Amino acid sequence: MTTPAIPQAGSSPVLAPPLQRWQAWQALGHDLESLLLQPRAQPDFLSRIQALARTLDRLMVEDDNLGVFEAIRISPDKLARYGVLHSLHTAVVAWLVASRKEWSVERRRVLVQAALTMNIAVTSLQTTLALQPGGMQPGQQAQMRQHPLEGMRLLQSLGVGDEEWLDAVAQHHEQPKGKGYPMGLETCSEMADVLRTCDVFCAKMSPRAGRVALLSPTAAAAIFRHRSANYFGATVVTTLGLYPPGSLVALGSGEQAMVLRRTPNPHGPLVAMLTDPSGQPLPAPQPAVAGTARVAKVRGPGQDAGLAGLFPPEVVLAASA
Ligand SMILES: [Fe+2]
């Protein structure tokens, strides 16, 4: 299906701003892929990853709902390109936490750079593991256990000198009271703490071989139970809300819908209706604000993850353009 566009008389079609930004998010994912999969082949690695972090920051400032839509929505790519997309989506959630905590723009950008590169030593192994049924082989386990320190060393060799960035990568699997790895530190840096929490949340939101992705409220509840994510976990959940953009919801009158944008009413987001009240797919997604005089409020999470693929994301987003 082609990307919807706003027709412009006498010129080539111009995409509506949400769709332009959507394309920018997709380009960001592809650029990140080439950097993370072959970092040593990039002579200008440092300036390129910094440029990607600036782009992500700009896109989030312009429309953070769209960034969250990209991070939360269920898509086959989340499995097939797990290693890269998991880092990108963790960076989106980390950006939200930094903004909520009113970190400086400079520090927020360092956090995004750390999130994008936290698994640089195992990007393709992470995709292999996501696709692989069963547990890890011993060799894979050893690689995973060392990847925070390996990642830090690799980044140093690629020209990264920022201590906070390097520490965050080296410590992003450490946990309080020495329960993390690889160093078993008693405490870790604040930035590593944010990374770990966002990493856990995004991992729970992603599919694995033989397991569908958790729907957003389930992942939110799970993060509260995760012992290593208790401090920033609350920030992640309150910032995203129960029904963040990209999540599937059921309305009180029976329609199944995808959230496009948060509103001040937590049960009344802007949604794209996907089905009629009996659950039959609509011919095209229909925009609606839930919880208004004519549209029921959100009753709870959607029940059918398969509806996420009913329409291409560009078509769902065009419903609100
Ligand atoms: Fe990691």
C-alpha cells in the first residue's frame, strides 16, 4: 500500500507532518542499523551517532506521541530487527524519563547516546536470541554476560570519551546490592539506572520466538514487579500512561482501536478505530477521541494483538493527519 499524502496542486505530493516524521523515524532506524551492525566500518562513528541522537531529540521535541507510537506498537520488525530496534525504542523511553525528570538537554542527549549504544557489542546476537526458541547456549551466555564491558571498550576504541556515557553502558545490567552483572556493583550510576529500567520495560513490550508481545498495561504492571526497576519504573509508567500511543485498546462500546495520541483524559486518548462494535474490521481506520459524547471511553487493553497488523502504520497515522 502506498503512503498517503496531501495532494498539492502543481507540485509533487507533500506528506503531512506526522507522516514526514514517521519517515524520519524509519530512516533513523535504518541509519542506526548500519552503525551498530558494523561500527568499525564507520570512520566517523562518533559524529554519526551524535547526529542520530540529535535527530531523535528533535523528533521527540516536535511530537513525542509519534516516538512513543513507534516504540510501543507491535510489529514483525520488532522480532526480525530486534537488536537495533530494541536500542532505538529504549532510547525513546529513556528520553521521556529524562524529560520528566527535567534533565538538561545536554545530559538527555548523552543518555540517548548511551541507550542507542548500550548493546553495541551484541547487536546481532540479540536478534539471534530473540528469534531463537529455547534458552541461550553457553557461548552466547558468556558473550551476553560480558557485553556491557565489551561495549564500553568498543565505544572507547571508536572515539567515545564521555565518562557518563561509558559508565552507563558498562553498568546497564548492574543491580542494587550486587545482584547484577558483570561486575556485581553495590551501586551504579543514575544514568545506568534509567537505562536498565527502560531496557526491562521495552524488552517486556517486545515479542520473542514463540511469545507474543505483552500489551502495554501488562508490561507496565510487570515493570513494577521487577526488582531492579523500582525507582525509575514509576516514572516510566506514569509518563507513558496506561494506554500510550501505539497500544491496542478496547472501547466501552466494543470497538477495538489503536491509540494515536494522549490527551489530558487518561481514558480518552485520540485513537484510530480498527473494528466496529462487534469486532469486525473496518475498511479503513477511523479517527476518534474516546470518552466524548459520541464515542465511548477506553474500557481496557485490546484483546487481539493480531489487530496491530490490520493496517500499515502509515495508514493508521494518516487517519489523524
Ligand atoms: Fe544490555
